[in-house]
Amino acid sequence: MDYLVVFLVLVVFLQTRVTDLKRAVICLASQSVIIAIACFVIGFSHGNDIHAIMPGVLTLIVKVIFIPGAVYRLVNKLKNEREIVSASNVNYSTMAAALFLVMGYALVERLMPGSVGRDIVAASILMIMTGLSLMVLRKRAIIQICGLITLENGIYLLGLLMTEGLPLVVELGVFLDVLIAVVVLVILTSRMRLSFMTTDTSVMKKLKG
Amino acid sequence: MNLDIRELIYIILALPLVFSAISAVNFLGKNVLHWLNRLVATGVGAAIVMLLMTFDANIPFAGQYIYLDALSMWMLMIIGTLYFAFAWTSKAYLDRDTNKRYGYLRRFGYLEGRFYALSHIFVWIMMLVVLVNNLGLMWVTIEATTLVSALLVAFKFTRTSLEATWKYVMVCTVGICLALLGTIIVYYIQLSAMGSDNPLNWLYMVEHSKNIDPVMAKFAFCFLFVGYGTKIGLAPMHAWLPDAHSEAPALTSGLLSGSLCICAIYVLIRNIVILMPSIGIDFISGLCLFFGIFTIAVAVPFVVVQRDIKRMLAYSSMENFGLMVAGLGLFVPIAAQAMLLHMFNHALVKYSLFYTAGTIMEEYGTKNMMRIHGMMVQVPRTACFLLLSIVAILGMPPFGVFFSKFYMIYGFFTAEHPWLGVITLILLAGMLIGILYHILRMMGGQSKKKSSGELFGVIDSLTIAGLLIFSGIASAGLSEITVLNRLLEAAAKIVLGGVA
């Protein structure tokens, strides 16, 4: 489990550094792979029934194969578009992630000193906050989608640790929702490419007040 | 025909689903589609009325996944009324929108089927929100409403609607994710306090809510409040609300404002009922009152400087949601009843307002209120409906909103928050001045821009008038209509934590 946390933190930091969209999607997929492995580890430590396997399998299908696949297909279509990339935002988001890691550990020390899943809680706080900062600081639509999934993964990991996952029906519903959310966002992004010729969300600033 | 509650619920949940499947395939002719749409919604409306008659407000119905008590019945009634109104106004709206001469959808007449499919699915999911018995499933359905309605908001795929939808999905999904975190914490509380039976089942949790850990409960409540508060449109998290409401097609705006946001309030209420005994009323009440009144205060200045008519209505919705949340935070019977009544009145009146605003946009070809004048002369029927609905939403006497707002203010004074009551009254007066100023300017004067003539037809005029009259009669004669009165009292009791 410790190795998983280390890899997870590494991948999340990598996610904040990446500006190339394809690499960002691959980062997202590998992050979800780690979550899926964590699901299996926690699931099998509690029994062998369907509820032990289900979350891991669902994570593999939905978050490792389907979501990155859909986003990757979209990225392939975005060949020659107007680029507005600023390097400073990348550095800001990495720095923010570092801050969040420290904050996560400080929070865990304060709230539940010496508990078993300390590292996992800190990692999931890191993921939640980093996901948020990716959505706020970065302007590319694809990166924002990655941020959203990172946020969701973080919450999911925290839930996995606290309650060994939600009841089965709810779990299925949550996965369905994430799936639909990504489908909707992919539709929106491709429409955005058609009408704005770019997927940079900073061009959308007409609605105010 | 004698149908029991279970069968009626199945009918209510089956009909819209079947219809949206049919209209998504899109093989029916347009007229058949319109009439089938009306038939389905009327059928669902009739089923809801029958349910209202057979259902005893004090005896909840519990199935494996379905739970129906007075509160959900009340919400179902609101959603059903709007669904009915939607079906009987949609033909007029779509005919205009697909008009060869000026309609937005003139090149996409075939999209009507898709619009119907999405709208009916949207209403269907909202009905699910109020019918499921499980806090987790409530979360799932609320998130699903966001996603389905996002496709509706972006239906015309113009630049501004894309911007609004992007913001809507991003802000609401983040908020709802925080609510998921809150739900997970609630589940954790349940596991540690009452074991793993009936996971997240609302009724079971309410019956065992005495032995909840207060610190964790407070923690959960904060996340739930922020999460569902985003969806309600409370002040610091409201950024998506005016955009989504103003850019959506008018019918969708009406449904969003009238029923979606109050579904989020409903889920928040369900969570509060569970957490209230351990957290204590003071904490919840303080948060609700502060954010409710803050929301009203934020909405007022934006209304005054607004130029876009639908954005103005969206800010007016924010004011009303703020008032509802503040009423929820008072925790006195009269305010709880007033809040529920206000949900009902606001939904009906705001739907007619958004529909009228959509008509005005078609008539004048602009959303800018500064360029619309002389409505009284050029489009008398539209002007009349606009004026009546505006007067209704501002809370003038003959209409329903007057009663609910009045009871709410009365609630402030009985709950010993007189100063908050005074502040709310001042803010509401500001709202009234701001909105009336804009609307009266549109009524009179000489228009530089010629309208394309009266577009209000017969059926939609009757529907809108029906909505206004229904809300007025139902609230004024509430004590005489036994069914509604008993239902409202029982629902208010559930809001205050007394489960029948």
C-alpha cells in the first residue's frame, strides 16, 4: 500500500507538470490504474464476495479504459488548433500541489494522529485539492476534465478508506454518473472546438454580471 | 379504476421514460409527437392527482428503493404541475423556435425529438430524486439532473450557451463531488453508529439518528451544505446560475428554476433531518440564515443593473432560493410551511415568467431590456402576462407568492429573529423596485424596434393563466382545501424533524 501511495503522489505531481494533452490523458489513466489496484487490495482484505471485486473492476473499465479512451479520441481530433499556453500556470499548479501535500499531512496529524491510513488520507486530500487547482488555474478544456477526474478519484479513494466503498447500488450509480459526465464534457469540448476553433476556455468570457 | 400507491408510482415513473425513448428514435411525425407529449404529461399529471387522493399524508409508503411521504408527495406535486405546463406550452415554443423566418432552430427542425427526449428524461430524473429512499441514490440522481440538463442548456450550441454550459457543468460537478464526500462521511457515521444494516436508507437512519457522533456530523453537514448549496445557487457558489438560466431554451430555464434547484433543497432537507438531533439546531440554523440572506443581498444589486431579461429573472430566482433556505433555517412550523408553499408558488410563477420572457425574445429579437419599449401597444397579451407574473413573483396580494412570502416574514418575527426579518424586508423592497423599474420601462413608451407581432397563442395563454390562478387559489384557500392543507402540515412536520 505504501508503494501505491508513493506512485500516486508521483503521478499527481506529473499531472500538474504536463502540458501536452496526450500525456495528460495517459497520466490520468495511470492514476486510475493505481486507484483500481488500491480497490483490489482493500477489497480482498475484507472478503471474497462480489462487493470486493466490483469497485476494482468498475474502476478498471470506466476510469482506466473508457474515460481516457474517450478523451484520447477527442485529443486526436485537436490537431491544428490555436494554442494559448502559458508556462507560468504550470509552475503555479505544481507549487500548489506541493503546498497541498504539506497541508494534507498537517491536517491528518491534527485530526487523527497515528491512524493507520494516514498516508492514504493525505494522498487523497492532495488529489482533491490538486484536481480543484487544475480546474481553476489551467485553461485548456482537456486539462480541466483531467482535473475533474482527479478530484473524483481523490474523493473515491477517501471513501474507499473510510467505508470500504459505498453500498453497491450507489457505487454503480456513481460510476454511471462519472461516465455520463465525461461523455457530456467530451461533447461540449468538441462543440467548443467547432465554434471557437480552440479548446482554450479563456476565450469564453462573454457572460458577466 | 382502483390503483394502489405502488401501481401509481410505477405509472408515473414509466410513462416519461417510454415517451423519451420513442421521441429519441424520432420516427414519429411532428404533430403526433406534440400530441403524444401532451398525452403523456397529462397522464402523469392525472396519476399524481390520483396518488394525492389515495395517499394518506401521515402514513408514508416504503418500498425497497422507493419511499413516499408527505414531503416527497409535495415535491412530486410541484414537479408534476410544471411537467404538465411544460407539455402544454412546448408546441407553441418549438413552433416559434423552428420558424423559417427567425427561429433559432430553423435549420434543425429534426431536433425537436431530441429536445423532447432530453426534457422528459430530465423531469423523470427529478421525480426519481424525490422518490428514492436512499441518500446515496439521491446524490446519484441529483448529479444525473445536472448532466441531462447540461445538454438541454447547451441545446442550441451557440457560443454563449456553450460558455454557460461549461461553467454549469464544472461548477456544479465540483459542488456535487463535495456533496459526495459529505454523503460518504454520513455513511461512515452510519457504519460506526448503527452498523451496516440498511446502508444509507433515509427512514432507518432517521429512526436511529440519536446516537450519531456530533463532530463527524458537523463535518459532514459542512460538505453537504456547500455541495448542495452550489446546486441550489447560494451566494458565493452561484456563478453558474444566471448563465445557465439565461442561456437555456426558455422552457428549460423554467424547469431549471422551478423544480431543479428545489430538488437540491429537498435533498439538503433530507440530510438535515438526519443530522439535526446530534448537531443541534443552532449551527444549522445559523448557516442557513446567513447564506440565505446573503444570497438575497447579492442578487439585489445585480437585478438593478441588469440588461438581459432572462438574467434578471435568474437573479430573482436566486433571491427566492435565498428566502427558502433562510426559511428553512428558522425552524418554526409556520416558516417551514411557508417555505414549502413558496417552493410551489415560485415554481409555477417562475415557469410562466420564463415562458413569457422567451416569447418576448422571439417577438423583439433581443434579450436586451433597454431596446424593448411599448409592449402595451404592440404585444398587449404578452405585456399583460408579463406584468401579471412579475407582480405575482414580487409578492403582491392577489397571487400565491404574496401568501408564502408573508408567512415567511411572519416566521422571522415568531422565531425571534426580528432584525433579520427587517433586513429581509428591505432587501425584498429593493428587489421589487429594481424589477418593476425595468418591466415598467418595457411596458410604455415608443419603441425604436418593431416587434414581429403577438406570438402568444390560445393554448399557451390558457396554460400560463392556469398556472397563475392555480398558485393563487391554492395558497389563498389553503385552509379550505383539506388535501393540500393536511399534506403541507405533514410535510412541514417532516422538515422540522418529526417523522410520521
